[in-house]
Amino acid sequence: MTRARSTLIDPGSTPYYHCVARCVRRAFLCGEDHLTGKSFEHRRQWVVDRLEKLVSIFAIEVCAYAVMSNHYHVVLHINSREVEGWSRDEILKRWTLLFTGPLLVQRYLSGHNLSSSELRRVDEYVEEYRLRLTSISWFMRCLNEHLAREANREDGCKGRFWEGRFKSQALLDEAAILTCMAYVDLNPIRASLAKTPERSDFTSIQKRIEHISKPNERKQPLELKAFRHQGQNPEQALPYILHDYLELVDWSGRAVRQDKKGSIPESAPPILARLEIDSDEWLKTMSWNNRFYRAAGRLKAMKAYAISTGQHWLQGFQACSRLFPSG
């Protein structure tokens, strides 16, 4: 049964969400149409470029992404604390990078003298935009509408490009965030489009590796939410060490390859042990969408989320109890 978006995305429950958007029928986001021979590979860069622009505007951070042929995955973090410090001018300038805004807002930004009642109305717009700049629904709307217009313009057609509104999953704790990010970063490997993470084009894992490989680059890309480093405020970063995450994704990628199917190397990264994640179940969870639906996390967090959203049961209860046995 379809549920209202407001019941699915609740920053009070968790600021982390996994979102997926898929093209309608045989529409191509990227990839190559084998029937016509037409390539849409250049559109992958459209997705990455648009994500980077939106991250520079919204108080929403990208933790992971993967651009596939007819869909894409993105793990997002709502940075509610950041937007609280933005001034009236900051909010309006950011929002009008995407939309022109009402005439009153345009007059304010142009430096016109406004009456006190007009300024109050401007402030009402500001508070409305402040909420929108932390809204995943608005973020995804600005991403998907832009991509649909560009694709339809290029194809010389009109009509629906996406099969529906994006799907979202709440990531309720550190273990769920880690699991989902790895699943997203490993999508090209699971689809046999790449053999290693560093060759997984148009993924966040590739971008992170590229930054580490370049001596004069920042260790972590600005357009992605950073991993924690020593002495950093944990609220400003992902709750893992970058080296541990890269090691985990590399190990998982080797284990889920067809020639390694079913094998559980003894060299499983220690991060799994620290988070008390079962390594056998971890590899099964690389088929993420077959195990979870609306939310993912330890069993206790899943039950609390079900109660907060007015549900008695969530798909994934059994899977999460096996994957996160300590939950």
C-alpha cells in the first residue's frame, strides 16, 4: 500500500536515507540500447554534475551514489544543524539558484527598499525555503525533474521519464548506514560492469579512491560527506574511518564475484566485528532490495521505527536480526 512521503521520511527518526529512482519501461537513463545501438553513457555525468550542484545548495549531503543504466542509487544525510545558521540572505540566494522565486523576493535581493510588512512576508518565504532546503523530497524533485527534462529534450519527446516517485528507505543506525553504502558502491561489480571498486565508474567509491590516489588533492572530496578522522566532531562526518570502509568494500567486492561465490575469506575486515555484523549475512545483504523495504537497522531500531510510523510490522525484521545479531 502506498504511504505518504511524510510518514517515510522523518528526520526525527533518522537523518540518513537510501533513495532509488528508476526509468519507466525501456527508457534509458544511461547505458546503451542494444536494439538501436544508441549510447546514453554521457548521461551518467549529468547525474553526478546535478548531485554536486544540489549538494552545494541544499543542507543535504551525499554519502554514496551509483549511476546505473536505467536507475540510480543515492544515500543522503539531512544536515538540519547546518541550515539553522543560515541567514535570510543565504537562504534566499541558495533557493533562487534553483527557482526565480516570487517578485517580492526578487525585489529584496535586488536591493529595493521594502516596507516592514513586505519584509515580514519575505521572512515567511525564508522559513518555507529553510524547510525545503532540508527536504529530501525537494532534493530528489530538483534532481529528477532536471534529468527528465534534459533526457526528453535530447530524445525529442515528451512524457514520463521516471516510473514513479523515488523510493526511499530509512537507515536507522550506524550498521544500516554502512551496509547500505557498501551495497550502493558495489552495484557496478554486482552487475558485472566493473571488476574492482576503483574501476566502478560514476560511483562514490571511485571518487573517494581517486582523491586518495592524487598527492595534491584533498583526502576526501568536498561533494561527498566525509568519513571520520581523529579529533573530528563525530556529528560532522560518517561514523567510520575511510580506510576501514575502503577495505570493507574491496573485500565485499571480491567475495560477491561469481568466481568467489559463497566463499567467506578469513580476512573479513575488522569493522564487521566491531559493529557485530555477521559476515555470511553481510554478503547476502549485498542483494539489499530483496531483504529490506521501508527501513533498515538493528531489530530494536526497526521496531521503534515501526511504532513511530504506525505500523505493526516491517519487511526485513528477520533479515536484520540475522545480519545484526546483537540488535
